[in-house]
Amino acid sequence: DQESILAFEQLQWRRASAKDDAIRARFGISPATYYVRLSRLLESPDAMAYDPLLVQRLQRRVEQHERWRTGAAT
């Protein structure tokens, strides 16, 4: 469910492993599958309507990760 993923993304995590464990427990899917779903969701107008600031923040994070992954300068 889109809203539950976006609400989950509003939470703060000190460790990635804790978030990964919570993804498995709450959604019953692997973190990799979760992040694929999240990426698709961030392209949705419904997500932007739900919480524009959160979606924009997450989109910036994805863009930064892509730049880091490809070695592009920031």
C-alpha cells in the first residue's frame, strides 16, 4: 500500500540494518524489493499528493545515490 510505504519512510533510522529488518517484518518482502517499489512510487502523482515534501526529499536521496553509484561529480 502506497500510504504505508510513505508513512514508513517518514520514520528515522539510526542503522540501515534496523530498517532492513523492519522492512522484512512490516511488509514481508526483501529490502531490495521494497526499494524497487519505493522508486516506482516516487514517480506517482498520488505519492506527490500524499506528501510532496517527503517525496521530493526521497527523490533527491535517490538522485544523490545514483550520482554516487555512477561516480558522477556532485
